[in-house]
Amino acid sequence: MHDSTPIGQLSEREILARIAVRTGRASAAEIAIGDDAAVIASSGRVVATTDTLIDGPDFRLAWTTGYDLGWKAAAVNLADIAAMGATPTALIVALAMPNDTEIGFVEAMADGLREACEALAPGCGVVGGDLTQSATLMVAVTALGDMDGREPVRRAGAGVGDVVAIAGEMGVAARGLEVLFTRFCDVDGHATPIDRDQLESGELRAIEMQLRPKPPLGLGPVAAMAGATAMMDVSDGLALDASRLAESSGVTIDFESAALGSSGDLARALRGGEDHALLATFSTDDLAPGFRAIGRVVAAQPSPVLVDGEPYTGETGWDPYSDWNGQV
Amino acid sequence: MHDSTPIGQLSEREILARIAVRTGRASAAEIAIGDDAAVIASSGRVVATTDTLIDGPDFRLAWTTGYDLGWKAAAVNLADIAAMGATPTALIVALAMPNDTEIGFVEAMADGLREACEALAPGCGVVGGDLTQSATLMVAVTALGDMDGREPVRRAGAGVGDVVAIAGEMGVAARGLEVLFTRFCDVDGHATPIDRDQLESGELRAIEMQLRPKPPLGLGPVAAMAGATAMMDVSDGLALDASRLAESSGVTIDFESAALGSSGDLARALRGGEDHALLATFSTDDLAPGFRAIGRVVAAQPSPVLVDGEPYTGETGWDPYSDWNGQV
């Protein structure tokens, strides 16, 4: 099944053909792979975002299969589109790969891209991309979405008295990353292969959510229709991302610890990112379906994030920009 | 002026702020940098493409300034949008950089992105992006455009009897690359700094067109309105790109050598890419303004490209995918 031929032995055209048969279709695409550019139907407002995954700071090949990489590259971008209240329509994928990358890995990545779209944003698919050589493996995905006549939900709209709510998990992906770093790293900080037999089911599930996040992205447009006043996805940690939303809105967010779990779970929920849950605020207690209350918006204070009324002083989550140890 | 502080000494937020003040504005953007995603007004059909520039195969830092890199990363993508007959509206920029990259280099890149948009596609600008660490310097730009009610001009529409026409230069960027490779490379194939005093004016201009291409991209929508039957930009060489257009359309393209220049210029015009000239076909001799006839569409033959009725057997241009020597 897995073809281990290095891509350096194949032509660019052949690699593209083997990707294109796997990436699926985007229902809004009038023109997809094969012309100078893709053409996608739009209702009048297009939403666009990009996020890059780089071997080293963003993933380790000892932990991440090609399928996982494709899935996650799609999911993190689809989450940013959904967090605007938009419906994801299309992915554009720039792949830069060393010549010794196996074509089977690339095929699995295409499968992961397709299946993440099918699971998280049905109707969305890859409409184009670019292939280049690089000493460092890199996947840069740009996602497009459509507002379908809705108003975009920004970070800046939270008002004092609003309910702070979440849809999706908190801290699970961070727990998965902890398991990977503590159990599957050698003394030099290099990743080592995951031995699944060593893990209990909670650890295994946490690793799976770290490698292939499954946020409830269909709830982004639902929240927009229900009148969410502000929204974003939690990619860098609940406390850090909430502080960004609070600062954009000129308010402070006060989390209720009982709603976040107890002790270790609470700390991990606040610190942990990469679950890509949707964090939103609503001006009434009548939340959008799928959202649960975790706090309240209060008037701006020196600290943008409180827990039970006290300034949050805990650590923030893994930051690939500042925390990478230079290892792969 | 140039700030040589390594970006590893700055926070992500500080780097982003220093980029954002330089990247200019996109007139169609309702929401740009600073939220989960950008929101761009659309007339109903959005056009999207991506192209990545990687240190090594796509550029060499001994030859390319930050400004050049930003300019070229914008230009190559804007050309793909214009080649559909669309108007470029927005760029999304994924930057992956080593920690020792100087912030002055990054600022110059942002200036180059902005000024390329101002020169080649007024109204277009950077609306978002992503910043990550990488061992290899990489810029992946996604460009969006709008059809403004026009029909997209595909590669597949050329008909027998159509005039083959071009807008822009042919072979100039390829001449620049020849000068760089022959005059500014050491014996190991590493790039060395450009000594401009060694060069005569034609060589200097060719290098400038290689580093900062200036194709007449406003003519893309003009060609669409004038009824172009097929169009693409010439990025990989006129002969190679024409063969792709011919194969998509199920025809053969017969170039007239007298229209391409004589001897060395002719060969370079056919082989040379990276000028990003617009190659189009028209069903009448009444070409769009700015286009000049260089050949004729004929019935499909075994060879997709002819010159004066004879199969083209010359070499094709520099292919970063297959021709890179592994050096920077």
C-alpha cells in the first residue's frame, strides 16, 4: 500500500497527479487544480486565513504520519474560518518537501487533507496548490470561506455582561503534547516513535486529539446566526487566546473555575491550545446550541483574564514560535 | 536605516507589528490583519492561487534582497490571478524564517510586497498571514482576485486559427538568471554577491527583471474583456508553458520566429520563464490593446509547439523543481 519511492525520483507532474486524485472536491469550485488559479463561487464576502506547519516547531515526523499532517494542516485553518462565523469552501496547499520524502507519505497527507474536510467542513476541499523542493518539510495551507450573507464575528465585539462560552474540548490536545514530550523524547529532546502499547486509553485519545484535532466547526456559523458578539478559535491556549479577545474588545474575561474542571484539568484547560475549540461571547444567557458557559465578560481591568475574579497568573501553552528547542 | 537585530531576539507580536505597518492596504478588505481571518468583498467569483519561494531552489540570499524577495513573491502570484482575467484583490503571506534573520530584511520584504502591489495591481494588498520559525527561509503567498462579472479565461479555450499573442517581455528574466549563474557563482555553485560595476546596462536590467519582474498585469482583465479564448502567464518558459496551453486546449501552437527576435534572443525567448508575460489566444486579428501577435493556433500535431511550422526541440528553462543543485 505505502509507496516508499522518494519524490526526488518522480517528476513534479507525477507527484501532482498522485496528490490530485486524493484531495477530493470543493463543492463551490468552478475551476480547481490544473489552471493558473482556482475559481470559487462566492456569496459576496470571502474569508481567508493561512497557517503553516513546519517540521520541528510544529510537528515531529517520529510522532506525525503523513495522514496526521494533512489532517492537522486542514483542521487548524478550517477552525480560523469557522471562528469568523463563515463556512469553509476551499483549501489551497503549498507543499515544500525534501527530495527524500516518500511519495506514500505525500499520498497519505492528501488523504488526511480530504478526510479532515469531509469530517470538519463538508463541501470544502483542496482547489489548488504549489509544490517545491526544500531542505525543510513545510505545509502552508490557506483556507477560504464564505459568509453566506452573515456578518463576520470578530474578536472585538465582546461587551460587559456577556456570557463567555465554549464549543469543543479544552486541554486535551495539550495533554497529548505532554505525553509525547515526556514519554517519547530522547535525552537530547529528539522525538522518538510512539509506542501505543505503553499508553492507557485517556493518553492515547489525548495524543490522537493533538495529532488530529476534531473541533465542532459547524458550530461557528451556528454561533454567528445566534448572535455571538465575539468569537475566535483556541489555538494557543484558552487563557492566552481569551486575553487577545479581551484586549481586542476592551474588556476583561472572568472564567468560572468550576466550569473548566478541577485541579490538573483546570490548569491544562487554561494553558492548553491546539484543541481549536470555539470561544465565543453572547449577550444573553440563551447560548447557541453546542456552546456551554465558562465565564462572564466584565469591565476592563489591568489583567485581561481572571479566574473566579482573581488575575490569571498561570503559564501559557506551548508556543512553537518561542518554545521550539531546535530539534525534530 | 536597516535594523540588523535577529528576529529571534524579538517577540512574534513585535515582528508582526513591524511587518503590518509596511504591507499597505487592500481596498476590498473589510477585515485584515488582527483577527482569525481576513474578510474581503467579492463580486461573486473569487480567484485563488499560491506560489512559494524557498531559499535555494527559488532564490539565493547573495543575490536577492528582502525587498526583491517580497516583490517577487507578490509578482509571481499576482500574475497567476491576472492570467485568469481577474483583478488581484488580496495577498495572504506565510513566512517561515530562521531565528537569525535580520528584522531589517523582514521589513524590506514587507516594503517589497507593498510596492509590487502598488505597481502591478493597485488596490491589492496584504490582508493576513502567518509567521513561523524554520531552518529554511520560505515565503508562501496566496493571492486572491475577483472576476468582476467577467468569465474566467482558462488554458483550455484556444481554437484552431486563433492568433497567439503576448503582453510583456520574453527572455529578459532568463538572461538575468544566466548572468547571475555565470558571473556570480563560486566553483561549488554557491551564489556570490552581485558586483554591479562589472555589468553593462543590458545585463543589469536583465538581473533587475529576474529579481523584480514587472509584467503588465493590468492587461489580464483587458484581454478577458476583449474575448481572449485562452490565457496563462509565462513562468516556466514560453515553449513549455505554451505546450501546456496547447495540450489543455487540444491544439498545437505555431510560433513565428521573426516575432520572437533573432538567434540568441529567439532561443532565450522560447526557453526563458519568469518574465510572467501574459500569453493569450484571440479568435480574431483584433487583439486586446498591449498584446502583439507571435504565432497561430493550428490543429493538434504530435508536437504541441512548433516554430515556423517545425517541431520545437530546444531546451526548456530553469526548473527549480528538477534543476536545483542543492546550494544556496
